[in-house]
Amino acid sequence: MIKWFVDKDNKVPLYLQLKDLIKYYISTGAIQDKQQLPTVNELAKELEINFETIRKAYKELEKEGLISTRRGKGTFVNGHITPRPVIKAGAAVESGLMESAKNMVRQFLQRGKDIDEIKKMFDQAINEVSMENSKQLVVFSECNLLQIKEISQLLGGYLNLPVEPVLLADLREKVEKIYEEDRKLLAVITTGFHVNEVRKALANIPVNIDFLVTNMSPEIRRELDAFDKFARYGFICRDQESISFYKDLLKSELGIKTDISCCILEDESEVKALLDTLDVLLVSPPVYEDIKRMAPPDFPIFNVFDRVDPMSLKVVKERILAAV
């Protein structure tokens, strides 16, 4: 069940808190594509805030293309492009394709071509298709080297396509270079946390943009469940705005009974203080490697979004294959 909350004591405007919370839930898969959101009045009543605050958050998300409102029906998540039908693989399809190839050979024979000529034509077609395929690629972009390396390797093996890892700061320049080289960029993929940054970076460039859902793996969850719920927990991430909802979300999800101490990576004195006083440290993927280098060797540090959701991979693969 989705937990709706905002921090009324936080200096971040309530509508921005709600907007970021919804984006987070979409990116982690807690709110699914095409799922209906609460009405403005329902959410205003639950959060005990002005309905105009909810309306403003919804409008911002709609501008970014993540949700859409249907008159008389409600507001729905629109985080992904609707996938196009994909040809189903299997023995029946391969058999049908083979029969089509045989029919082509028969037609060429009827037109007076001999077998050697037909072989040469098929060899040429195979070579041309092979050349086209060799130019196809996918780009995966993120803000940190750990994720772009690991997820790019995962994507490459799963898609059976070359996947180039690119930092967000270099993304536009890289995509422009790919087009200059006349290569076929099938899609730029990121995680749900950065989909809007990617859209902004690639504004006015005609490229498919998609995102993967990352969440906590069962292995990490089991390790965290072994710790005392009254232990001293901390959370470190990249930006201050994320802390307000990460903190409550993790506390609720993990059943933590104490307050979670939080800070951002840039605040080195706070990071050091947390490492000196905590029992368990939770971190977001962009800061994981930096914190590991700063912490004692045996200090319990957990990347709480360490897994690419398998269903998310499947959906992205279907969309990319449909575009080939």
C-alpha cells in the first residue's frame, strides 16, 4: 500500500515534496505505469493540506509527461511510452519465416534466376543487414560510474546489443557524436530517478528515452532485517531534497523504530560524524562508492537501490526490439 506523506516543517515547498514523492514511487515501481492516482480532494484530505497544493504537484508532473488527466476518469501514471506489439518468438514464427524465404526463392526461379544467382543475392542481403545491425547501439546514462558500468553490462547481455555507458554530464555531446557517425541509436536509457534530467539534456534531439526501475534486492533486505530495529540507522544521498521522503519511506519499509540520521555526501563533517556514531548506514547508489572509501572496512553500508527490477528489464527490451 502506498504511503502518502509530506514534511510540513521542511523548507522545501509541499507541492515539490509531493511531486518528488510521486516521481520516486514511479521510478521504483511502487506506482505502476497506467495506475490511477488519488483524486486531488482525496489526497488533500489524507495529507491535511490545501487541494491547490496537490493540483500544482499534479500539473508539474503532467508537464513533464509522467502523468495525464482524463476528463471524468481521473489522473493516471504515464511514465512509460506505451509499448508497441512485438512479434512473438518461437518455432511457429521461425517456421513461417522459413516458408517465406522458400517462396522468395521459388519466385526468383520463376523469373529465370539460377540457384547461384539467388545465393549471391541472399548473401548480399545478409551482408547489408549485418552492416546495419553493427551500427545499432543503446546508451545507458546515470550520474555515477558505479551504476553506468554495472547496469550497462547487464543491459548489454540482456539485450544482446552494444550498450555504451555515458555520464549524464557528457550525454548530449555523446548522442550528437553518435548521430554524426551515422550510427543507429535505438534508445537512451536511465534510471527512473534521472529520466527528467535525460529529457532535458536531450531536448530537441529525436531519440527514444526509457528508464529502468531500481529497487532493493531480496539479499540486501534479508541482511537489513537481521539488524535490531532499535539500532542507530543513517541515510546518505546526493541531494538534500531527496532526504525528506527517503527517510520516512525507508523507516516505514524496514520497520525501523528509531529516527534515521541523514545528510548529503557533500557535507563531509556530517558524513564523518555519522560514520563515527551509527550502527547501520543506508545509501543511495550515486554515493555508495564514495562512502565505502571513507568508511572503516567492516562498517555495515547498504546500497538500498542495488537491483534492476527484472520486469522493468523485460518491458524495456520489448520496446527496444519493437523499434529495431
